[in-house]
Amino acid sequence: MWAAGCLASCCASCACGACQSVVSGISRRSARIAYCGLFALSLIVAWILREVAAPLMEKIPWINHFYETPDREWFETDAVLRVSLGNFLFFSILSLLMVGVKNQKDPRDSLHHGGWMMKIICWCLLVIFMFFLPNEIISFYESTSKIGSGLFLLVQVVLLLDFVHSWNDKWVGYDEQFWYAALLIVSLVCYVATFSFSGLLFYLFTPSGQDCGLNTFFIVMTLILVFVFAVITLHPTVSGSILPASVISLYCMYLCYSGLASEPRDYACNGLHKHSKAVSTGTLTVGLLTTVLSVVYSAVRAGSSTTLLSPPSSPRAGDEKPLLPLDKRDEHEEKENNKPVTYSYSFFHIIFSLASMYSAMLLTGWSTSVGESGRLVDVGWPSVWVRIITSWATAGLFIWSMVAPHLFPDREF
């Protein structure tokens, strides 16, 4: 027994030392990637609990307090939402703590980049504590997650616009015939895919013999926006490139499909209602992968002073000469500490908070648990309108990005 106790103590010490060495190896430059890894870990934990936690949650009295035990799907959804809520609170608290950080001399800068052992422990405690909350709080979070997911989709749109314009500017900057031809080919491929996609939408979501005026309106409206993109881009006043317009057109058509696919399975105009599940494993995997890549891209782009994550330029502190001369080492450290931050730490964590809501909707199929019976509705009209409105907002942002520089030539965009 004594030997076993010593062996267990040694193993625990080694494991603790290994964890400390890992978290201490996270430098200032790799902190953003570490946050992405923590977010990816939350997705893995939520996915695992969705598969295995239902039998255990059925035995928790403050969760399963119904007269009739709900279906297994209800507990799967509840587990995902509780993990998501813990993740959301973790990043929201960090966001509030980081409000107003302007230079690296601020003590909160060290909190953002360091203290990883403490942050991981706090994250675990928050996730565990969520399983002690009543169902009413989880239900409220589930409802607000749809709104937060829509905001996250808008952030994706802004990042997509930034990427597409940067892509176009880079190829045009080569000023060679080959790259101009490549721009034309990619644009044509995107437009062919867009119109082919629209034909598929008409086939799936406007079946003959059914009154599907709403679905027809969504598809036709998206096609009109595609036409408007091309007209504005090719207008002599704007003289824009066709590549951004083609990529945004394809993305808007995808959002239209995503919204129509979220219609209830018993809705006659939903051509996917005959499938056994509203969200297939392949679609779920692609959605989660897209979410992780979007968050990683947000973190990488956060270091640029031209993106939405960058704060206004803050005044540099310590430019005046000190009263007492310092040696070169102290002067270098003082200069490093007075550097302004390169991105908004607060908004950086907001990205992860919204992504937590969006990932919960993906893992649960944008479901809604309503009523005391705990019945689960896989998809519904709220998720349809979130995605359709996101598509329209995408169109509005793109049109604004094209016309704003000409309407307000004295301002930088």
C-alpha cells in the first residue's frame, strides 16, 4: 500500500510538472493559438458529452425533474448547451477584464498572455458548475444563442470581405496578364456555381403542387442581390473587380440554402424533410471545422492594424527622457512595456464568446427545447430567419464596402 501510494504521488507530481512546463511554454506570440486550442477542446468535450452523458444526466434530480422523462435527444442537447454556457462565460469574463487595455505596461496584458494553469482550472470549474444550474437558465441561454450565432456569422462576413478584397488586391498588384486571367476564371467558376446552386434550391425547396411562396421569395431575392452585386461592381463610378462580387454571391447563395435546410422537417416545402436527421454527421463536421478555422483566422488577423479587431492608435507612453539615465537593458525593457497593443483583447475574447454560441447551435442542429415535456425540435423558423437575415446583412455590408469610398471620399475605409 505504501509503495502504491508513493507511485501514485510520483505520477501525480510528474503529470503536474508536465502540465506546468506546457503552459509555461506558451509565449506572447502563441497565446492566441492557445486560446484557439482551448476553444477546440471545448468543442471536443461538448461532442463527447453529447454522446455519453445522457444516461448520467437522467439521474440528476435538478435536471430531470419532469413527470415524464424526456427523450435521450433532450439530454444530449442539454449537455452541449451547459458546456457551451461555461465556455461563453469564461471568454465573456476575460472580455470584460480586458476592456481598455492600450499598452503592454497594463498588468492585464500579462493576464491575457500568461497564467494558463489558472485559466485552464477556472475554465474546468465553470464548465462543471454549469451542470448545477436549473433548466430555466439553460433554456434562456439556448434562446439567446441564436442571436449570438447570427452576430458570429456577421463577424465571419466581415472577415470574408477582408479576405476577398485582400486576395483581389494581391493578384491585381502583380499586374500580369496571367493573374488577370486567373481572376476571370475564378470569378466565372463562382458565378457558375452560384447559378447552379440556385437551380438546386428551386428543385429541393419549391416542389410542384405545393404553395412555397416564401421559399421562392428567399431564392429570388438572393438572385436579385447577385445581379445587384454585378451591376454595382461594373458601374463606371465604382470600377470594382468582379472577383469579390462573385465570391460574395456564392456565399449568399450558400446562406440561403443553409436557411432553407433549417426549415421544420414536416414542412411540405422542405425537400430534405424525408431524411432521417436534419443534420448529417458530414454537415456537422464541416460546420465545426469551419467554426474552428474562422476563429483561428480571427486570431491571426487580430495582429493586423487594418482589421476590425484593431483598436484606435493609442498614445505611446514613456517617450520623454527619464530624469535618471537607465542602462541599455532597463531602457529596452521599458520600451517593450510601453508598446501599444496590436489588437483589442476585449473584442478578441468576444469572438470566442459568440463562437461558443454558434458551435452549440451546430452541435444541436439549431434545436429548441420547449415545454415541460422536454420535447426536442431539431430545426425551426428562428434558425431559418437568422441565416436569411445574415445573408441580407452580408449583401448590405458588401454593397456598403463598394459605395462608401465614393460617397465619403474624405474618409478611410
